[in-house]
Amino acid sequence: METDSQQVFTRIAARPENSRGRVHPEPADEDVARTPAPLRDAFELDRKRVLQSAAFRRLEYKTQVFVTGEHDHFRTRLTHTLEVAQFSRGIARALGVNEVLAEVIALAHDLGHAPFGHAGEAILSELMREHGGFEHNLQSLRVVDYLEHPYPPFRGMNLTYETREGLVKHVTAYDRPGNIENLDPTVAEFRSSGRWPSVEAQIACIADRLAYDTHDLEDALGAGLIDERQLGQVELWSVAAAPVRAQHPDVPLAAVRRPILDRIADLPLVDTITESQRRAARLQPGSIDEVRNVADPIVLFSTEMARKVEDLESFLSVNVYRHHRVARMDDKARRFIERLFEAYVKNPAILPGRFARRIDEQGVHRVACDYLAGMTDRFCQDEYKRLFEPFERI
């Protein structure tokens, strides 16, 4: 017999046949009509289009925390995205909601991210402050709605409403799309539907947080920015490490790092599932529209786990994200992007033709921003060299 929470999740799970649909009618295709029904699932089609997009491929060479190319084992924006997708599917399966929608939102959530991680986003936000702003979730929507256009009948990937809503309403400590003014009527439409997105999109939000907390911790250990002694101050680490260290007290941290990190991920993961089931049973939303308008999200950590996760995040903020090695690269990245942006705005003729042709319609600042936001770290550095270093060597 289903529990109260299982009944709730059955009611509020997204179903492809009940999707609010796509902006553009899809042209009839006899071959598609003959394919098995599961392959015609609207959210499966979204996933296919995201995975096949150029923007998704470029994530391989975009920074997570440590600049791509600095070390082969550090996360990139692509490997981060894949970890978010894995967490999303696991949580969605445990709650009995739509795994495919949770996954596709996770796969697309960083398509609009600038090169060089949050330093790249911060400088683009500053440069665009008087020109409509920049925030990578809203840029992700712009990527799937406009910048990627693989199909002749329409602009963009023509993804479902539910996937696109999940991008606009993706909120974590580093994702605050509501913090900038945006007059785009499409964004306003999503916000008017309710404060929260579907439960699948909420899952992608908390999966994003779980992924970056655990992998940034692992990368920082690998980079030698932090050590086990410092981590003894972090409650979640101590709780996760205690049983592992009890069995292996004398081996180097590198030999037991993985099982400790697995426990650090599993403890909040199990807590999320349990707390979400409790909240669903209490709030009793009857539909996705009711999920959008309840007082608080359905998918959350418990109060106690939230405190432990925030403690870990505070540790990472102080000891990793503000570390002089990270800060030094962040400063260099800001200078790359700022100087390139100013060059494109001053002399738009140096932009590729497909971008320059949009200037009359969208303005040079937005076009320059689109071009820079789509760059990989490597391309951005090469572009900087092409434009400036030959003159500096004269």
C-alpha cells in the first residue's frame, strides 16, 4: 500500500503527456511517428537535444573551480553536470517522480555558464549591469531558446516548458536568477506561474548543491589546499570519516578519501529523500501547479542537515574559494574577459559575422556578452592572445 508521501508524489510527478508543451509546433515526421512510444517521450527528446548541443560539449573545457588544463583530475563544468544528473536521477527514483525530467534539467542547468567559473560570471554581471544584466541560469534559457538553433523551422532547441522552467527557477547559493532585473516576457511568464518549479526541478537544485560540495572538497584535497587536520573542524566530515578511520586508522588520506566522500554525499542524500517525503505528506499538493505555489519547496534538507551542509560550505568558502591560488586565477580570468568585452564593444567588426549580424537587433553589449559566455576557458585565452599579445611583444 502506498504511503501518504508516495500518493502525493504520484499526483505531482511530471508526465510527458501532460507537459505544457513547446513554443513552436514540431513538424510532422513519419519516421518519428513509427518509433516506439518511449522514444517519443517529450522529456527524452529534450535530453537528446541537450546532449547533442554544442553548448553541452563546450562544458568539457569550462572551469568548475580549478581552471581546466591545470590538472587532468580536477572537475570541469561537464563532469560537474554529469554528477548533478546522477544525483538527480537517484533522488527522483527514490521519490517516485520523473527521472528523465530531473536529469535533463540537471544536464542543461549550466549551459549558460561563462568560462572560468564564478569569476567569469561575476565580471560579466558587472560589465552588463547597465545593459540588462547577466546571470547564468537566465543565460542557459537563452542558450536553449535562441543561441542554439539546429533546426530550420524554429530558433532554439524548442524544449518543453517544464525543462525551461527548471532552468529559470534553478536556485542555489550560487544561482540567484531573481536577483537581477530581467524584462524578458518569457522569464516573466515562468515567474508568474509560481515561485517554485516542478518537484523534478527542485531535485536538480539540491543535486547541484550536493555535487559541488562533495567534488569541490575532493578537488581541494587533491590540490593540497586543505588537509585532514583542518577538516576535523567540519562536522559532516567528522561524522562521515569516523567509521572509515576506525577501520583504517593509519593509512594515508588518499587511500580512504573516496569512501569518506561517498558518505559525505550519502548522508545528505538520504536526509533529502526522508525530509522531502515528510514535507510532501504534510503539504499535500495535488498537482504540479500546486507545487509551484506552496509556501516552501518540497525538496529540502532537514533543519539539522541544512546546518551541517552550510557548515561545510562555509569551510569551503574560506579555505578553498578564497584561497590565494584560486583567487589569483580568478583575477587573471576577470582581466581576460573584461579586456575582450571592451574590445568587442569598441570594435564590433572583430566579432564573428554570425554574432555581429545580431547587433542592430540586440545591441553590441548583449552580443559581446553572448559570445564571451559561450567561450571555453581555452578559447577565451587563445582569443586574448590573438587580439593582444602580438602587440604586447612588439
